[in-house]
Amino acid sequence: MFAAERRQLILEMVRANGAVSLRELARVVQTSEVTVRRDVRALEAEGLLDRRHGGAVLPGGFTRESGFPQKSHLATAEKTAIADLAANMVDEGEAIVVGAGTTTQELARRLARVPGLTVVTNSLLVAQALAHANRVEVVMTGGTLRGSNYALVGSGAEQSLQGLRVSRAFLSGSGLTAERGLSTSNMLSASVDRALVQAAAEVVVLADHTKLGTDTMFQTVPTDLITRLVTDEPAGHDERAATELQALADQGVQIAVAGGEGGPAGRQRRDVPLPGPRRQAPGGLRTAVALGAAGEPAQGSERGARVADLRRR
């Protein structure tokens, strides 16, 4: 494929999806990430798109939100690995809330085997994934259906969450920065996500590497309320993503990285302990514990490995 053809295809993908990772672009145009990065730089110089950490987005600063059909085909391997690792953090008999998104949908598919679990959600996709799980109770919020991501939003959804208290909230979004935390492109979705956060003692954010360093219009979870981030392994040359992860860790966010080298995707992880004092969540849930493949405390040198390791790779 000639350079002009590759760049036209890259441009069409970004216009259709709003944001696309370099890995996904390289897979579709069947070339290396190095070549794709060169193409993205050329298109950025022409003002046709903007570069972001590990990907490309529509020009104009804040990214727009893609619909479910587009999102479901982006970074699928990374979302699977993240969901595998996040599922190990859920215990039998626990009550949790799970927000809307394609990554949380992947998580829900893995939660179907956790006995005695109660899941409160505003996502039809999450509820559908758990519909036939006999040992899981699913509680849907009220609200108005937002068709682009199959989520219930509005005052009905927010009011149904009042007075609720669960151990953890699992949320995704459109972007994540150390400065603003988690954000999304839709005001109604952001408002419901804030209500989900208020219902939980601990907040776990699921975000693949393409979300790191991306800022969108509406803040959903400020950084100081994020207990843990579950993400995937950034490319070794992605210095900016490693820097963003370190900035999040410096603010007290525990970082769990899925799909590292040396093990199956979703099993290998590095966990960053708290670097200093921060506000405690109810019940002391801010204690840093490295989780192994089966959800047990990890042993050996793997415990406490820092994000800075990513930058030296």
C-alpha cells in the first residue's frame, strides 16, 4: 500500500471513530507502528488530525464521543486484558456498581462466574452480559435510554442511586489525565457516572492506553477520588503514556497494568503502591495490595513494581 493510500485510510478511520490507537491503525493498514506514527505526523502537519498518547484523534482539542459500533472494535485485545485483571478484584458476595462502556461490558462477561455478586448498573450491555448468570443479582437504575451507548441517563437514573452504598465502582470513560481525572464527552453520562462514584467506597477506573492523556469535556471522577487504575501495557516507545501513569501514581492512584510481557494477557500486571499520604476511603480501602492472577496477594519481586519501569523498557 502506498503512503497516500495509507494516510487516506488512516484519516477515514479517525473521522469514523473519533479516536484510533496506533496499534489498531497499524493492524488495519498492515504496517508497523513506526510507519503509522510517521503517517500520523504528516496528517497532523496538514491539520487533518491531532496526535494523542498512542493514537490519533479528530482535530480541535477535545475529542468527540464515538458510538458503540465504533468503540466495540477499538483496542479489543487491550480491553479484554483489562477486564481479565479487573475481574480478579471482585470477591464473592460483594455488591458493586458498573458503569456504561465497552470495557465494562467485557468486565461484566467475566463477573458472571462470581457467586453471590450483586451488580448495580445503568448499562443495558452490562445487564445483558449478566442476564443468564444464575448466581449474580442485577439491579438496573431507572432513567432515559441513551441509544449511542445503551446506557440509562437523566434524573431518573441519578435518583435511583440515592441512598445506595456498595464496596466498589468500576467505571470507564473517554479520557484520563492526572490533572482532571476521568472525563467523558457527554454531559448526561458524566452526571450519572458522578452518582455512581458517590455510591461507592472505592473507585476503579478501566482505561486502555489510548485514553491516557486524553481530555474531554465533562469531568466524571477527579483524580483524588480514583483508588485504582487498570490499564494495559503502553508501547515501549510511548514516553508520554509512561509519564502520565507516573503522574497518576504520584497523586496516589494505584496502577495495575494488564497484558505485560512474560504472561498471558490480563494475567501479568504491575501494581504501584501509594507514594504518600492521601485521603482514606471508608473502611480503609486505600491500602495498596498487589493482586496476583487468582486475585490473591502477589509474592516476590513483582510486588510494588513502579510505573517508572515502563519508561526504561
